[in-house]
Amino acid sequence: MFTPRSQALVEAIRSRVVVGDGAMGTMIQESAPSLEDFQNHEGCNEILNVTRPEVIKAIHLSYLQAGADAIETNTFGANFANLGEYGIESRIEELSFAGAQIARAAADEASTAQKARWVLGSVGPGTKLPSLG
């Protein structure tokens, strides 16, 4: 039912504390991307998966180097409601896929035979409550 990687994560969760990464948005702000990096969609962090993948990968690697066992993809806002605010809801798949590829590459780079690293898909609720329309 599980892939070997998934089974290893389940076993790790059952047997010890699995340490996750920290805030992606804060780290992105620290890297000071330009409006051009955001393709003029200021604050749309998921755009950086395609315009500045090296920045996103460096953030992932910094958390892994600090001891995180698992990192979340930079896809918290890759949903219809959030990307729709920028008029780019058609890019959900593109930005999500790119975010997953970057995180997977960073986790693979940081993994060793003694210490596996995992990627968790980040799915956020968007910026609007459904009850607010």
C-alpha cells in the first residue's frame, strides 16, 4: 500500500519525533525577491517556484541542514482562491508541480543512507473564508 519512502515516514512518526521545517514566507521575505521575481504578482510566493527556484531550494536546504527531517513544498497558496486573486488560477498545476520538484530535489540532496528526508505537500486554505464569499 505504501511506497518504501512513505512507509519509512510512517515508521519514523510512530517511533520518534519527526522534525519539520519552519516558515517559508518569512524566509522568502528575507531573500528580498523583486517585483519582477513575482512576475508583478507581489506576495504570490508560489510564482518563485518557476522564477527563482534556486531561492526556494536554498531555503529548503537551510532547514534540512539545520536538522529538519521533513520539508513542506512552497505551495501553500497554490489553490483556486488564492491564485484567482492574482488572475492566475490556471497556473495551479504548474506552480504546484514546480514546488514539489524543488522540494524533492532538496530532500534527495540532503538524504543519506542513515537519514532519510521527506517532502510534505503544503495545501493552504487560501486567504478568504468560504463563509465570506
